[in-house]
Amino acid sequence: MSGSVIIAGLGPGAEALVTPDVSAALAQATDVVGYIPYVARVAERPGLTLHASDNRVEIDRSRHALDMASQGKRVVVVSSGDPGVFAMASAVFEAVEAGPSAWRDLDIRVLPGITAMLAAAARVGAPLGHDFCAINLSDNLKPWALIEKRLRLAAEADFAMAFYNPRSRSRPEGFARTLTLLKAVCGDARPVIFARAVSTPEEEIRVVPLPDCEPDMADMRTMVLVGSSATRIIARDGAPIVYTPRSVPMPESA
Amino acid sequence: MSGSVIIAGLGPGAEALVTPDVSAALAQATDVVGYIPYVARVAERPGLTLHASDNRVEIDRSRHALDMASQGKRVVVVSSGDPGVFAMASAVFEAVEAGPSAWRDLDIRVLPGITAMLAAAARVGAPLGHDFCAINLSDNLKPWALIEKRLRLAAEADFAMAFYNPRSRSRPEGFARTLTLLKAVCGDARPVIFARAVSTPEEEIRVVPLPDCEPDMADMRTMVLVGSSATRIIARDGAPIVYTPRSVPMPESA
């Protein structure tokens, strides 16, 4: 029996956002590994072993998956969102590169999923409808100075921005610094979207002008989207629509 | 009967990448509108009217959808990929903002989809596994100078980059300029991924070092991903794996 590792994106939470491709992979798996709350989303069945592990052990988890695949298991590594966006895919490939050369010959595939920024954007309109960037605000694995540099350059480029991991329990001050920097550099009242637990029963969405944003509006389960200077709000009776137009005005006819 | 407009993402091409949410919306629609090749992906059935239109009429198409919804129809506007990423969602909201105020009270929802950059990334590994940006290289709706500014700042920020619409038939020179700029600014041999028609039978993927990239490696159906300075290649017997590690080295212990 030939083993495999499939790194699969479960999307942001709702079952209706899991692709048929991912569902089929789970239906054929012998072993599922992942962070506890993501493994909890996989239904138990005979012939399937669930291996849930804690946060911050991504490399150990990856090695475990690769090792089981070497023994002929059909392993699915589950991520929330998309596995290639601040999730398990890079961790698995780091383990492959550092591991035994035989791991390179394994059948390893990545199945994309609905990443949190796109699920959050869809809930309010189309704030990422023009050029944008995605930044992981956690400084567990990179120096804070690099995050700050990227924030400044992204603001100068007038990208809309999506922030993953805005506020960790262990290092809550990063998001406060981010807001201080953006308020100073952007100097306007562009909309900021705080989208918590998107597509789950606990979903909460707030749209807040940048000058009114406070660090405690985000927690570990919040995705933060910041508009560009062109992002617009359409007021209406219900929740406002937030979107970034496709066009940028052309210079005076040359 | 109360009408609605659902702007739904069909993903990059394969049926197995269409979310159950989108499939359910299509099953309940009375009318589907969209660009010809995307509407062609929707199965005909009694009670469903398909309205296929040509490219570059996004605002007319949006008005048509909103108008039918005002008359009580359940309209689905189909996009490829994710509707919020260089696709139909912003066009519909532009039409809402400029249209009759009654349109603001319509039930309008966006259903996310697998966007091309994430499908392309998944095929080669995890090149977008760290901070990245997404740029539409078409200068139909924005000045070329802005694209160039964003490319320079994105390279300075050391983002991985995803390029949508790299090469249009009418303006092929933009992508040549992009490559010239990146070769000069990046000055290294970071991998570039040309992913054509991802997840369809015509899929073709090439991984090319930046100095060797040529403009004609991309066409209208190609998604281009450019690694950051940290992006790595794992050589193996089959296609190489391309991924960007999660970590950036920390400065010497402070």
C-alpha cells in the first residue's frame, strides 16, 4: 500500500464552505492529524484514527504525518482556512526539507480551502476587491521590525490589508502598535473590519473607522481587514456594505 | 416573492473545488448571469434562465442582475475563483452605489470561492506560506504608474506576489515591463510559478528562476506567483516543491 500526505483546508468553519475535494480526501483517509479544534471538525468513523495535537507543535505534527505516510498510511493534515496561508502546508514542507530524503518521494498534495480573509471579506462586501496584501501579525516566528516595515510599505503602496493572528494571548502589544502605526501613516478614516469566528455560530462583524479602532476589538479568532484609501462604504438600513472599487482614476489625459 | 442577488465564486475550474454553499445557491436560482465561459459551467434545468454576456460589460451585467432581483428573481452572479478578488463583487457594489436607492435594500450576498492564486499555490507547494500580496496587472482600470509603484514597494517589503491578469491580448507589454522591473529590483534567482488553467484538463505549471522568465510564458489564463527572497525549492524526482517558510531569522539576540 502506497502512503500519502494530503494537506487539506477546512475553510473558516461552516461545513458548507468545505470543498468536495477535501471531503473526499477525508473520506479516504486512514489518519487525520492537526490542531485540536480542527481535528474536532472531522467525523469519527471505523478505520479512521484521529491524532489531535496542541498549537505550536507544527513541525512535530508534520513529521508524524510524514512518518505515517512512509508506513503506507493515507494521512490528511487538516488546517483551517487554506493550508497555504499561514497554516500547515509550509510546516509540512519545512519538515520534508529537513527530513530523510525518502520523504521527498512521498505523494504529498495540498488541497486549497476558503481562507479566512476571503470569507470575512465576503461577509461585508468586497473590501479586497482591488490590490491587497496579507500579513501575519504574529511575531513568534519573525522579528517585529519586519512586520512594521511591511506595514509601512503596504500603506505606502495603498494596498488593502488582511491581518492574520492580530492578537495573540502571549504578545498582545503587537496589534496596538499596528493600529498606532496605521493611524499615523494612513491619516484618514478608512474602514477597518473586525471579523470574528466567520461562518460559525459565534460570528461577529464590526466595521470601524480607523481612528476609532482599539486593540481589544480583535482577539485570537478575529480576522482584521483594513481598506485602502479608495475603499468605500454604502450606507443602508442593515449592515453597511464595504467595498474597494476596481478602478483607480487615470491621470489627466496625457 | 422577495428577490436576491448572490455573487458566487465557482473556483478555478474543477467541480470538486466548488463549495456546497455555491452549489446550493445555484440549485435555488431563477437566473444566472455572468461572463460566457463561467455561465457555461452552470447546468441547465427547468426554471433556470442563463444570461451569458461578454467580457468588459461588468457594470451592465450587474445592473441587469440587480434589476431582475428588484422584480423578485433569485439571481446568482457567477465569477470564477473568488468573487471578491478581481472579480464580480466590486462591480455589483459599484452598480449598487450608483443605482436607485431601492437597490441598497435588496438581499445581496457574496459567497466566497477558491481564488486562482491559492489553487495555483497548492499545486506547487506553499509559495504564499508567508506574507504576500495580490496585484492585478491589467491597466485597463488603473494607471500603469500605480502598478509599477506597487511592484517596487512589494519587492522592497519582500512580499511573495500573486499576479492576476498578467497578460491581456490588447496590452501585452505590461507583463514584459513587470519582469524587467522585478529582475532589476530583486536581483536574485527566486522561483516564479506560471500556473495556467489550474484544476482544468489544460492545466500547465512551470517553475522558472526569475532571471530566465520571459513575457510569453504567461497568457490570459495564467496566474503568476513570484516567491519572496526566502522562498525555497525542494528538488526531487518529480516536479519540485516550492514553499516559503513560516520563519524569518530573528536578529542576533538583543
